[in-house]
Amino acid sequence: MYGRWRSDARTYIAAVRRYVEEIGNLAWAAPQDWMVEAAVRARTGLSLRTHLQRTVRNYLQLRELAPELPIIPIIQGDQITDYHRCADFYERHGVDLAALPLVGVGSVCRRSRTGEVERIVRSLHARGLALHCFGVKTLGLARYGEAIASSDSAAWSFSGRYVPGCTPSHRSEANCLRYALAWHTRLHQRVTATAASGPVGFDPEVRTGNVTRRRRGPTHPDNARPASRPAHRRAGGVAGRSLERGAH
């Protein structure tokens, strides 16, 4: 939380290229987007609108510097209108979000209310976007999983830190593929079982685009998530925030 990104765009691109060359199998990389939580904006001293504009500007700069790298855009926001304003900023600069294979949704993993995240996700899904959500809870996957293309979690790695390694070369299971796949299997079973059990929560108004539909069902506590994890750890791509927290 430095109130700014300490690495500029060229330094970031150099790091991503090194990961491609030395590690390989890069699916995608996040840009140096600017989160909009109040605590973050208090450190930057900038308005929410400026954070949105800087998020879009950085994506455009990274894409210009390295068009061969799979950098995905991130839509930031606080309220639903903010997310759509950010999406509009992208499109005004010639970025056809609906034509891209993946678009990230930022500033959602720290939200405690699954219904709030669901409204944001479904509203963006109605724009025809293939969404990636960061740090989605298990209950969230059961409620609106069909509206997203992918999600991630570092819960398996966090819990694996306290499990002895399965081989002599592993001090713990924090970076073990076998442990990660086993966690994924258990998560998939939990999400499938939760979704199959019927209504998984009550949110009187879930907005999809301009349509409001009513949910029916009992209210359940939002406690069906995996073990605690560090925020904004990303699987399947390079996490900008895992390189340097910067403005985040």
C-alpha cells in the first residue's frame, strides 16, 4: 500500500516477458489496475473516477508496449454504475470488451456481501463480457457461477502452508500441484452440491442489465467460503499486485 505503483509500465512488461521466457505457460496477465476501495483511495488521494481512468490508461499503455502478451483489461468500480462507467471508458478508447476472451472484475474480493457481488457480476455479464472474478467465495460460485468465465483463489496455497510436504523436496504444500488439484476437486464438489440444493440465499432484487428479478428462498449465512487467504492472489495469469502492491 504505497499509494502508487512503484514499477512503471515498461518495468512491468519486462517482468512479464521474463516470466514467459523462464516459466512459460502464461495464460494471461493482469494490468497495473487501480483498486477503488476507500482505504486505497485514501492513500492515493485521488478520486474514484481518476482510479478508473488510470486503470484504463495503463491497460492501453501495456497493450501498446507488448501487443504479443495476453494482458487482460480489468473493470474497476465501487457501485454498479462505476463498473459500467469504467467499461464505457474502455470502449471510448476503442477497446471492444465483448470481443475479448476475458475481462477481469476488480475490487470484489474484499466485499463481505455475496449478493452485492452477484448484482455487479450479473450486470456486467449482461453486457456480453467473459468475466474473470478475483477471490470469489464458494457461495458466490454457487449463486452466479454461470455468469462468469473463470475465477481464482489462493485459499489452497494459504492452507497448504501449514501442511507438511508430500515429498522430501516440499517443505509444505503451499506450491504443490497435487495439493492444488485435490483442493480444486473438493471445491467443485462443494459448489455443485450447494447449487443443486436449491436457493442458496435471499437477495430480493438481483439486477441483470435493466431487468430486475425476484429471488425466493431462505436466507443462509455467507459462510461457505474456503479458508482465509491473502487478497488478490491470482491463478492462471500474472497478478500485478503480486509483483508490487503499488497503489493497491
